[in-house]
Amino acid sequence: MLEKLFKLKENHTSLKQEAMAGLTTFLTMAYIIFVNPMMLADAGMDHGAVFVATCLAAAIGCLIMGIVANYPIALAPGMGLNAFFTYTVVGEMGYTWETALGAVFLSGICFLILSLVRIREWIVNSIPMSLRLGIAAGIGLFLALIGLKSAGIVVASPTTLVTMGDITAFPAVMAALGFFLIIAMVQRGMKSAVVVSILSITLLGLLFGDVQYSGVLAMPPSIMPTFMKMDLASVLDISMLSVVFAFLFVDLFDTSGTLVAVAQRGGFLDDRGRLPKLKRALTADSTATIAGAMLGTSTTTSYMESTAGVSAGGRTGLTAVVVGFLFLLSLFISPLASMVPAYATAGTLFYVAILMMSGLMHVEWEDLTEAAPVVVVCILMPLTFSIATGIAMGFISYAVIKLMSGRYKDLSVGVVVLAALFIAKFIYG
């Protein structure tokens, strides 16, 4: 059955090789089990229910990707998108988390339609590479700021807006130690570095009496506090259009970039540099987002950490299926997840920021009309504490700079339309 479904011999792999690759991928991305519930809890959602939704959404996404597309690409609620959900849509804009879930659901529907009618390529190609790189880096800086804030390393200041907190306080010291542990272990080639760091810092919190022990294994909490709680009626309001677009936009480029990167690493691209069964892969991603919103979590997307499994020998969808089953097994460690303090995940957010900012090396820095909008996005996204604002200002600055520099031929119809829409939104609210 496995041979017929995944074509193991044709892909020169085996059950053992795929299982080890799946375990490797899972260990590199399992941190989301601890980080996502904690982040969405800040939006007022039930921690236990989000924990279950996170595991189930990841499992569903992995199983669909593995069985339908037969690619070793794992999915889970995405970093950056969960921050946008909590700190921008709910925190800054003042929407309820039920409305935010509705926006995620609608963005997933839009993503599915775009995947099925095959206009995704036109949309992706119409957006300049520099803006895509800048948005990814800006989200990384935004995550870093969230991590520093949660650890008390960066605090508010009436004089300078932000300033250094008490870096000798226990949370700050533990957050810094967690970050150093991750970097050291990753540099030494340890695949489970992030998870080990989170658990190690949580253990230190227990030993110093800062964390209360509540067990390791238990039956999964109830998912009912978040299950099917989407407020779809509120999403139909015109003011939610930019929110839905932001969810869709970030997921679209995040997924596209991840699929190409993993495919290049695994040698899955055809002679023309295209990914076979791309439609199936995108359908799996969008379906996982829809299912995740129904369960009660932010956007589910493909994970760049899948490259770790591919490097370990993953060649078929069986790798993703193994990851999916491991997420299902994780449902029984909810007591452990509930013990993890914010400072234990702060180092993880900073590490993810480094990964997301690495793409800046590909920016054409000698061309100011390309570099300037990137800097605008990177600076405004964390300082306004809004991913949506950073994206909007990036498009506006790109269009204006190109026009004023006489480089209007560099502008695509998509960029001009989006810039105009964002300007209209700022003017008319």
C-alpha cells in the first residue's frame, strides 16, 4: 500500500528513510506546539483549545500534503501570521479573535480559489522580489520585538518610546540563555535545537521555582472553546478587506517561497525549474488553512523546516505523513505545553527572526529604488507593531519611488493597484 501510494522505489527511498526524515522535520518545527498557543492566548483565546487546534491543523495539513501531493513538506500554523493575528488584528485594530478567525477562513477560501484557477503565478510574479524579501525580513524583526518584549528585555518608555528593561531579571536572563543555546546547538548540527532549548529553559524555571509543575502527559484538552467560533458576518465588512488580504498575501508568498526552496533542496524541480503537482501542493496548503480556522488557529502554512527532513533523505509524502502522526501524538503533552513560560520561547522568536532576515542578502542594495522600499518595510513593521501597515507602506513607497525616479516601467499593474488601494485606505480609514 505504501509503495502504491508514495512510490518509494521510484523515488529511491525506503520506509525507514522516510520515517527518519519525518522525525527530523518534526523535531525542527515542534516548537510551534508551545509558541502558537501562547501567542494566540494573548488574543484572548483558550490556551488548551489552541494547543489542540495547532496539533490537529498541522496533522491535517501534513496528511493532505503527503497523500495528495506526495511531497515531503510539512505544514503547521505559521510564525508571523500568528503574530499578525494577535497583535495587529486583535490587539491594534480591536477586532475579536472570532472575527480574526473568520478572516483566516476567508483568506484560505481565496487561496484555494487562486490555486484552482491557476492565477497564483500571475499574482506572485507581479510583486517585486525586493518587496517579498522585505516583507519576510520585516516580519522577522516584528517577531524579534515580540520576543524581546515578552522577556522584559525591551520595555516601554515615555521619553524614548522603548528602552532597555532589567536584563538581570530572571526572565531576561533565561530568554538570552535560550537564544544562545539554540544558536550553539544549530551551529553544531543539532536538528532538535529549538525544542531542546524551550524544554531546557522551562526545566530551569521549574528548578528555580518560577514555573509550577503540572505534569507531562494527559488526555487532550477540549477544543470546543475555539471550534467553529469564526465570526464570518463581521468579516464581510469592507474594513476587513485589508486584513483578509494581508493574511492571503503573506501566506501566498510564504508558501510559494517555501515550496520552491524545499523543491530545490530535494531536486524535485523539472527541467524548466518548475515544481510538478504545484496545484496539488497549493491546494493542500489552502485546505489546511481553512481547516485550521474551523478548529481555532491562525493561518496554517508550509514550513521551511521541511528542508531538514529533505536533507535527511525525505523524498516522498510519507515524510509529511510521519510528521502529521507525530503532531497527533503531541496532543497528549498538553500539561507540558501549558508549563512553558513566555521567556522560554523568546529565544525561539529571535532565532526565527534571523532565519527570516537572511533573504536580505539577495536585495539589490546598489539600486536605491529597490533597496529603499525594503528598508521602509523592515523599519515600519516592528515600530508600528503592525505587519499590515508595513506591507502597505512598502507598496506605496515602491510605487512612488519608481514613479518619481522615472522608472515607471518597473511597475506592474498589481503593484500600482495595491498601492492605490492602500493609499485610499489610509485617507478614508
